[in-house]
Amino acid sequence: MSTRIKFCGCNSWADVSLAIDEGADAAGMIFAPSPRSIDWTAAAEIAQRIGASILPVGVFVNPSIDEVERARWYFPELVVQLSGDESPEFVRSVGGSVVKTFHIAPGERPKDLDARCDAYAALPLFDTKVAGKWGGTGVSFDWSVLSQLARLRPIAIAGGLTPENVGECVRTIRPAWVDVRTGIETGGRKDAQKMHRFIAAVRESDAA
């Protein structure tokens, strides 16, 4: 099965268009404080033009239901990614397709991670735990801690992925999804060459 690819931090139609052209499966838009957060004018333009060519993902940090529903008004097929410390009850209340981010700290044990996933009715996405940040850290973690879990359930990986290391990540744990933001940027802007190389590295590892 092919690993699916999400390009995150898309805050303009130009970003989403690049993601489509390079063959990404999903475009992530950050509806939370971030250097790559999207404003509603840009979101409206993307909603008018996106069609069915790529899956829209809205990234939120401890939102209200009203904030989620406002984004869904623009993107009825929105996948909701929750990257804060939302409770299992809140995650279940969101409904629809939901991704829940878990932040990996040094020394995490596989059985603890499995138990955390069981509490949430959502696709688990694992990112690096960095003090004061909910994501976009550009820092990777020890993927091997997830090897067993990835055999039991679909998971997504984020945190410090680049065109140079994503192939190793895919070969190590075979995640369902990989999620990248800073690794496909140069000077804070999406870089078409890095996008192309990232996807090529994933596809090469899928075939290995």
C-alpha cells in the first residue's frame, strides 16, 4: 500500500496548487496561531478552487466546536486534525474524519502509546514533543518506538521529516501517512523542488 502524503502549512492557493501538482494526497491548513496560519480570505479562495483534487485538512489547537464548524462551512469534506490537549470526549464530539496528534517524549513506551490511541476515536499522528510548541518543530524522534504500533493500526508520522530522511521513516515503520511542513520549505516558503524530492523519496521507499 502506498504511503499517503500531507503537505502542511498551506496558507494560499499557490501552496495548495503546488501540492496538487507534485502529487500530495492532502493539503493541511493551520487554523491556529502559527507562522503558517491561514486567514479566512485565503481559505475562501482555496475552497472555491480546490475541487476533489486533494484532501483538505484543517489543523486546530484546542478549538471550540464553533471554530471547527466555521472551517467545515468552507470545506464540507474537511479532515479535522486536533493538535492540542483535547480530551477524548471532545475528539469524539467533533465527528467526521478526525486526526489526533500525540507528542512523543524521550522514553515513551510502545504499550503506553497504544493505550493513548485506544482512548481516542481518531487516526493517531505522532509528532515530537517540544516545550512550548504544538507542531511545526522541524525535530524528529526515534521512529522505531512506533514499529509495533504501526503493525497494529494505521498511524501518521510528523516531526522533522525531510526529503533526505522520509525514506528511512517509511522503510522503518511503514506508516499510513507522513506529514511535512518545514521540510518542504526554503526561507519559510513552500519549495517545489523539495516537495518533488519528498514525494519521490516516499514512493521509492514504498516500492522497496
